Amino acid sequence: MKQSPFDTIDPKMLARIQALRLMDDDFMSIVFDGDTELTQFLLKILLSRDDLRVKSVMTQKEKRNLFGRSVRLDIVAEDTAGKIYNIEVQRADEGALPRRVRYNLALLDSHTLKKGEDFSALPETYIIFITENDYYGLGKPLYKIKKVVEDTDLPFDDGCTIMYVNGAYRADDAIGHLMSDFSATDAGKMYYEEIARRVSFHKQEEGGRRTMCRIFEEYGNERAAEARAERNIEIVENLLRKNKLTFEEIADAAGVPLATVEQIAQKLSAPAMA
């Protein structure tokens, strides 16, 4: 009997792949990674635009701030006009807090503006959160944040458009069909062929499944390493606060370089800003 190409893949992994939806950020990142046409298709629906042309797209892009805190951005795309789009899927409401939007924008801006450039050179940026639940609970397909000067209708134009897309929205329209597709596990039940085709490739075809397995293993290893690194930093901070060991002893106990201990010690001893 001829062996199936999938026989060598862990059945538990295959079951996990079949259960995935585009509302799972790892899976969405894999489906859209490097696919400018599919990302363009998604943005055209979300923004109700026909003129948008995406020239580049990256997924699971890690950005760090000056103090080492990092965040993985699900999708970062740029169009031919130089506008930047950050698209995130958030299953838990806690991940869609307005201050998370602020943080994502700050990281994008800090990595976009080059040294010596005027602030006017910052590109127009869109932060789009697709939330599994109706974040504002009003039943609308999406919520566009409007910034105005208090007590007036004057716009505060900082070049950033913020949108929350209601992942629970179901209606016989473009957003309703899109959100249905984002929640579906079966590509055969999706409305949009463009999306269904890519989902089917990663779930049904050998090359797509093997790519999924490999990437999930890599994500797992990376996130485990990140968790260990964060735990080591917590250990260093706790030992420094106890003030009973030398820097060298702390570095040895936490399994980190001496320079890391020195940097953390400097941060902890720095006076708070007024």
C-alpha cells in the first residue's frame, strides 16, 4: 500500500492545522506572508477602496522599543503611495486595548522615520484591529476612530487612521462575508475564493501542510526562548532588589551575560522622570 505523504506528519499537528482559522494570528500570518495580492484584496474590503496597490507585506514582524520591550506585529504592509498598514487579529479583548494601538503606532513610527528627517516625513499609517468579539458592542461592522479638537469638529490630523473590525459581524455584505471567512475552519465554506484558495493550500496540500508544521515548530521554539529570556530578566530583577549577591553571582544564577545584569541594574537605579 502506497504511503500517503501526510503519514509522516504528527496526526495531532494535522488536527491542529485543520482547526485553525484566520482569527488565529499565527495562521493568518502564514497565509498572508509575502502575498501582496491577498493583502491588497483584504485591505480593499476593509477600507472600501479600489485604487489601493500593495507593494510589500511582512508578517510576524518583531519591533523593539528603546528599553527592550518587543511586540510581534501580525501584518505590516506598504502600498505604492508609501502608506503603512498594520493589521492585527485579536481574539481576546485585552489584546485590543486602545493603548495597544498607541504602542503599535509608536513602534512603527520609531522604525520609519530616519535620522535627520522632519516629522512631516512620517507616512500615513493605518492601525487595523480585527477583534473576534464586538469590541464596542454596538453591532456595527467596523469602528473608525475619529480624532478631533475638543468642543469642535476640527480634525486632529496626525496621519494615523485607527479601525476596529467586528469579527462577530455577520451580514450579507463585504465585511460580513469577510468576517465569516476569518472564523471558518473549512475553506470550502468560505465566501471569497481568493482567501479560500490560500487557506486550502496550507491545510490540504502537502507543501502547505509541511510549511505549516515547520513554521509552527519555529514559532514554538522562538516563543519558548522569549519566555525563558523574560523569566531570566525577572530573576535578575528580583535578585538585584534583594541586594545580597554580586553582579557576577546573579549572572551565573540567571544564566545571562554579566552585561545584561549591569544594564538591568542601571535601569532599576535610574531616577524616575518627573
